[in-house]
Amino acid sequence: MGRELLTVLVLICTAGLMSLAAAARVIRQYERGVVLRFGRLRGQVRGPGFTMIIPLVDRLHKVNMQIVTMPVPAQDGITRDNVTVRVDAVIYFKVVDPVDAIIRVEDYRFAVSQMAQTSLRSILGKSDLDELLSNREKLNQGLELMMDSPAVEWGVTIDRVEIKDVSLPETMKRSMARQAEADRERRARIINADAELQASKKLAEAATVMSDQPAALQLRLLQTVVAVAAEKNSTLVLPFPVELLRFLERATPPQSGTSKAPSAVMPPQPPTEDVPALGSSAPNGASHTVPFRQPVSTADRRAA
């Protein structure tokens, strides 16, 4: 009889321990527990620590309250200016109401993922390619606003949305590269033309100063010669202004016994003689003769 009582006590203790083990639950610091008793919400949200439930009656759902990082699969879309792009993003969200995350939606993670994909496709169709490439911050804010409104009903708040990468077709990449190259060339030409304009103005000012002081031109010529001579050149071309020759000619006094060479050799001209001109009348009606020098040939001179 004593053995039977001992066996019963051991069985009761074992069952109690098993029930206690089945009823005991531990909730971590970053989790919250939602208890459903026979399918109905029971009590308040269980906090972190040790808690007890009724086995086979209660069911405890643990909800993670940490910020979840979820990548959005790459989506193919067409922008407002009819360019095909492929965009992927990443979402940062967290659960703020564990009860709504369990009761209002079947799987809040899957729901947030699908909503992110549809929102990303929608924002692609409303944006231009330039805006998509250069103004991502505005698009991120637009995505966050589009996703945050329905997510609040699920007990989820969207912390941040970031567009990671934008893939373009190869033809579009080449076109954009040519456009960027043409823009850089245009800016280079404008800068070069501006430099030429400024240099021309400075040269005009320098020419005005040198016109007041002719010696400045000679000094500039000597400086140019020195600069050219500094290089190891075998040939030196020295421009010599004609004005300097005239200046030296005027400054040099003429020497006695020397005569200036004729500037040009004229061919010998035959002697001329006065021949009466054709009849003409003077203003008062009297006729007079106008001398006319006619060339005389060699035979005529000999006959004379």
C-alpha cells in the first residue's frame, strides 16, 4: 500500500512539474507578449520577464519591438519621362502596438514588404529620371508618407525608407555620358573665351601705356629676347621694327663727303623740246601758245 501511495505521489509531482514547465514563459526585454485565451484577447500586454499561462488554454504571441531592417526587392518601372529603370530600397520599421500587429493583420512583416513594393512602383511612375538620380531625399520622404498611413493601422510605424540603387539601361548610360561630356566641353569653351576677353582687355591697356612711352616697347622686345635666349635654341629670330631704323636715321648726323644713295634708280629719260600746242583761246579772245615738251628721238638730235 505504501508503495502505491509513493508511486501516486511521484506521478502527481511529475505532472505538476510538467504543467509548471508548460505554463512558464520568459519574455525578453525587447519583446512584448499577447495572450489569447480560447482565441480571445486576454488581459493586457505582458511585459518582459517571467510570466505564466494556462497550458492548452492560453496561447502566448511574442512580438519583437526592435527596429526591423527589411530589403525591398528590385522593382522594374517606367518613369514619367518614359525611361525604364530598376530600383531597390530598404525599409526601417518597428512595432509600436503589439495587439494591433497580432489582431489587425495576419503577418505584419509580409504586409509591410508588399506595401513597400507597390509604393516604390507608384513613386517611380510619378518621378522624372533626373529627380530620381539627384533628389533621392525627396523621394524617400514621399515613400515614407505613402507607407506610414496604412502601417499605423497595423500597429507599425515606418522609421525610414532609403532608395539604395537605380539601374539604368546601357543606352541611357551612354547618352548621359555624352551629355555630361558635351556640358563639360561647353563650360571649358566659355571659360576659355572669358579668359581671352580678359586678356584682350589687359593687352589693350598695355598698348595704351606703351603708346605713351615708346621706350617701353623696346624694353618689352628685349625682355622677349632674353626669355627666348634662356631656352636652348640654335636659331633666334629677332624682329626689328622699321620705326627703330627711322629713329636711328634721324638721330645720326650726316657726314661730309658722303651723299645719300638714291632711293630708286630711274631709267634715263630722252630730252624734250617745246612744241607749240594746238590752238586755244584765252579768256579775252587772244590766242597764245602753251609749251608742250615732246620727246626727241636720237635721229632728230643728230640732224640738229
